[in-house]
Amino acid sequence: SSSSSSSSNREREIWWHDLSSKCQFTLGQTLAPFGESEDVDARSELYAKMFRSTSDTAVLDIFNPSKTVIVQTANNNNDLTLDKVFVIDTEKDEVTPILEKLEIPVRAIVLPFPSTSEGAKKIGKITREVLAKNGFSKETSVWLQNAELYHASVYHASHHLDAHKAKGNEIREEVRVVKESAKQICPIKITLERIVITSSGALVSVWNTRNTRDGGEISEFRQLLHDNLPNAPVNQIVSNKSIIHATLARFLGTTGTSENAKNVARELTNVLCGLEMTLPMAWFVEERHTLALALEGEYDTVGAPFRDCHVD
């Protein structure tokens, strides 16, 4: 109907007004038409808000020496701060992650980006190039996520800010639930909508789902996990039900300015907008160190494949 498409153009024009016309065109072709998918529209609106929340901030917390930088929060007064995550030695230009052994491993459900995929390799390569071009080439200027471990966090059965101890048989039951839930979801087919920067310095890729008949929806997967993992923390680290996001790097605040960092996000969005990827499975991950996937600490994974929904 014409009324919905004219309102669509208005909503999307507002959400996407800062994106290049090429990017807007690609997204317009790739995503479900406005008004057809609540989740798709919710994501675009959320990502526009994430972009604006820092585009209007002159100095991001990470570049503000007087600010305590919070790396992770579950809104329960038990935040993880940057000084607990890295030892930064600017003299030697060395960054050492602080691998803190967890008494109760974090139990997370994530969507790994296939590590051998062209998409993941391209993101890794271009991220490094754009960072260097904007003055972030020193070791101590930015922590890069290993491009073979890009992942979107879905849900936590337990996390370090609200640890829920579990015995072996309880963990096996959680793994069974994750596998059963995954079997009800089609592979999740995503396209890159933006790259944003958070005030704490995370460089985050945010994704939407492509308009296909055989693609799964992350919010349905989260709902299944929520319904079938009753002992999970009430305060989830990922509090939005539709978001699909993967951290690419983390600015460390030792070099450069907020403006340089925002420029990195803008340039990456221009180059990578519309990049497509298919996520064929979830992982049940036990992280034995704080932020093990981000810091390359110790972790174990069990794969939970999505079902085959192929339509010719």
C-alpha cells in the first residue's frame, strides 16, 4: 500500500540520513520492505540511535582521561572496567590482556562468523587498514578482535557479573536446550548495516537480516533460550532482543581523538555496508577467563547447528 511505503521512506530516511546513498540503496534492496518485519525495523532504528548517541558527543569516555571506562555492564552495579582488562605500556608500545581465571566459567550462546569466510577476512583486513590510515597503528592505540573469532552474542546462561554456578549434568542440560532451540531456527542471513563506536571505545559492527524466505530470526532464538533456560541471569549483558552485533576492535584511548575514532566508524560503514554473511550455527561457549573470546583466553565451544531450511 502506498501509505505504508511513503511512511517507510520517511522512517528510513530519518534512520539512514547519515549513510551514503549507495549504502541506503543496498540496504533498501536487501532488507524486508519497511513495515513487514518488526525486528528488521527495530534494528535499523536501534542502530541509528547507537550512531547518534556518540555522533553528538564531543569527547567519548575512552578519550576522556577523567572518565572510568566501562567495558561491560549488566546494570547490576558490578561493572567491568578497562583497567581490569588490559595492562597498557605506552613506553614499550605493548598491550597485555589480563586473563582472569574465572571460578565459574561464563556460559554464553553466541553466533560465530565462519572464520574461513571471505566476509570475515575482508572485515579484518579493511578494519586494520582504516585504523592505520586514521592514526591507530600502534599496538597500544587499539585492541583488535581476532578476525577468526568474530561473533554476535545472543544470550548468557551465566556471566561474570551475575555468575550462576552449574554442575556437569546441569551444563549438559543447557547444551541440550541450546541444540534443540537451534534446530528450530533457520540459518541467520545477515547484511552489515553500520559500524558504530560506543563511548567506551568499542568499534562494533551492527547487522540486519536479509529478505529471504529461508533466513532465521535472532529474536526468536533469544526467546527460545529465554524460555528454556530458566536459571539464566535476569540481567542479560545483551538486553536488546533484536540486536545482531559483533565487536571488531576496542580503542584504548592512548592515541588519537574522538574525531579520529568516529571517522574510522564512518569510513568502515561506507566501505563495508551491505556485506553479506550467513551464520549456520550457534556455539555454546564456556569462557574460562574473563572475556576469553575477546582476549583469546581459554574457552570451550559446543556447536549447535541451525536447521536446513533451503528453498530453491
